[in-house]
Amino acid sequence: MDTDHTDYTDNFNMNETCNPCSLYQKYNVNNRGNMTYQETIEFLFNSAPLFQHVGGDAYKEGLSNTHKLDEHFGHPHQRFRTIHVGGTNGKGSCSHTLAAILQSAGYKVGLYTSPHLVDFRERIRMNGQMVSEEYVIRFVEKHRNFFEPLHPSFFELTTAMAFNYFAESNVDVAIIEVGLGGRLDCTNIITPDLSIITNISFDHIQFLGDTLAKIASEKAGIIKKDIPTVIGESTDETRPVFLDKGKEVCAPIVFAEEEKQIISSMPTKDNHRMYQTKAYGELVGELGGLCQEKNTNTILTAIDQLKEVGYTITEDDVRKGFANVCKLTGLMGRWQKLNNHPTLICDTGHNVGGINYIIDQLKQQTYKHLHIVMGMVNDKDVSGVLAMMPKEATYYFTKASVKRALDEKELKALGQNNHMQGEYYPDVLNATKVALENATEDDLIFVGGSSFIVADLLSVIDKLHLNKA
């Protein structure tokens, strides 16, 4: 399940204990050309700490720094077309699939998403290729004198880097994924050809509000004057919010659920998904997650809207994009099969809305016994997620390598309160190794509960000696 993982790297304050001057000295920033890529990344992480590591205390809202950075770089986002993708769950899958389709149609496509799973450069891609290490180093060295006194957040600086890179690379169109919310997200300075809001679910309520209507209002902030907006899923509580915002700014609102692009769908033997569609007949999607049926309905509705505003997209482009999204864009961690005999699958779903799809999909699998390697972060609805998890599985409670990670011993105790049986392990590598040792060839191992659990798994994948799927 693809969830609102992008929120993890949204607007962050400077860590009050962090001395930027000492960081510049530590990483030799005052001597141009001396920083390695790893030093540059460490500098970015430490001078503007990631929300994914430190959590809510680092959150900052507002567009002041974003406008200053945008002016400094000469408003680069105005030099290419954009598509803006927000929502709680499904943003990553929709963004990557749209990119794959537009690449297949011959467009030079920029793609800005977050967070990364293994390499920072996953966030900024052009036609599927990550931004070069050299560009990241050069960007920091060239513009440090401007952004050092400004103290931008990590996400603000990364967004400026992405927009600048896309402009310098002369992309035709860039798909821009929202960080957190929408209204005050620093990506919201763009005027896109199309806005997409995938769905609304409870996540980051401390920032966005404690009702679906409040969360929808924040995410509806990306709806722009006269710009069509596709709403992937709505409820009785959120639908009026979108309609009111559309009326306020004279923006056409299209509800994908009413378009009914998808007649039915079913998984294939190779972990993909086969759709029966209204416009394309049978359509094969590389992404096999159960949640992809809703995402695909949203994407096909978005394609129709893009055609209406002048994009040239053929049926063949749509088929190629859906069938090759991971190959064309580098997408990882969405119901990704990593091993056969035993089957090993990972997914980045981490909130109640995302986990619900994963549990439904686990019920559809054939296996002798289910093993779940699980970790969560401490600011999620841990109790809500644990209450949903299957009780017949063997659990391997663990934690990701971020400060927000819930302690594995505490997670085990909470799990036992929900009748979940298993042991705790200090890290994802050890937990997965034991699961692989315990599993028979006919068993299923699922790894998830947090994007960071999946990130840690993919980072150590070579140490597990898997039978690659």
C-alpha cells in the first residue's frame, strides 16, 4: 500500500542544538569542491534535520522561506509544466505511474517525491534517472552563502533543488508530490495543469486537524483558480469541502469514483494486477497491490483531464506506463515481492487507511503460515493499526533506524495486548533473518508497518541472500 509517506520529510525547523557554522567547517563547505556526496547529504540532514527522524518538534509551516528561495533561483517552476499530486494515501503510486505514462508518450518528465527509501536522490528524477551526485554537491556549494543565513527546512531546500534541476534540465513537465497537507506545503507555489487529491484519511492529525473535513480542507489548498482537480476518493464529510473550494476559485472538480473507469480487477500470477477498464479493455498494471484499483481509477480519470488541456497521450502510452512503472521510474516498496520460497513481500503502508488494504490483500494470499516483520513510528495510531493486524501470524517486532521509531520491546508489549504472538529484535536485518530461518518454503513473510522499516530492509537486501523474485 502506498501511503502518505511524503509527509515524513515536510517542513522542518533547524535543530536548536545544531550549529550551522560548525557543520560547514566539519564538511569543508568553505572550500569549494572538497565535499563528497556523502558529506553533502550528511550536511543537508544535519543542518536541517528530517522530520522523519525527529518528528513533530521539527515541523514548521508557512511559505516565507519558499518564496525567498524561489525568488533567489529566478522562479524555476515557471519554466516547465507541472502536475500536482496530494492526498493521504496513494500519492506515490499515482505520481510514478503518471510519470511512466508521460515518459512513454515522449515527454521529458521530472518527478519529485518523498521520502527516499535508500538514496536521497530518489526524490528528484528525470525520466526515471536520479539526479546526479555531482549536481547535489554543486547545488549546495554554489548556493550555500544564500541559504545558510536563511535556515530553510530540509524539505524547503530539497524542493528548491528539484525545481532548479528540472528547469536547468529543460523538462517538459514535472509531477510534484505534496509533502504534508497542501495549503501551506512548500510545493504549493506552482500553478499546475492539473491537481490530483487521491483520498483523505486520518494521518498527521496534530498538523492537519482531527476530522476528515479539516484534513480535506488543508489538502484542498492545492486547488487553484481555473485549474481542474481530480478527487480520487471522497466521503460525505470530505466531498462538500472539495466542492466548496472548487466553487470559491472557479476550479472544475472531477470525482474519479463517478467516472467508474475500472470495472473490475484481479491479481496475476506474476504479482501484477489485471484490470477490466471502460476505455482500454484489459489493462495490466505492474503494481500488484489491492489499493492500486482505486489509484488506477484516479490515474485514468487524470489522463482524460490531461488530454483535455492539451497533452498527447495514446492508448499505447497508457499501456506501456502501467506495465512498466517500476522500470521506468524506479518506484520501490509498493507490495514488492523480494523472494520466492518462502515468499517475502514488503510494503510502505503505515497508517490505518494503508494497513487496511494490506490486511485485505494478505487474506487473499495462499500460504502455509504467515510471518510478519513489523515496526512503527511513535507518532502514528499504533493502537489502531495493531488492533487490525491478523492474530494467527508469528510476529517479529523490530524498529527502524530513525529516532521516531517505536521501541521494539514496547511494540511487542502493545502487540501482546492485541493477542499478537512473537519476539522482538533490535533491527530489521536481524528480524528478517530470523523470519527467513523460521519460514518454510510455503510460508509468507510480510515486512512493513512503516516506510522506514521497508527502507531499512531494502538497504540490507544484499545481506539476506534472497532468491530474487
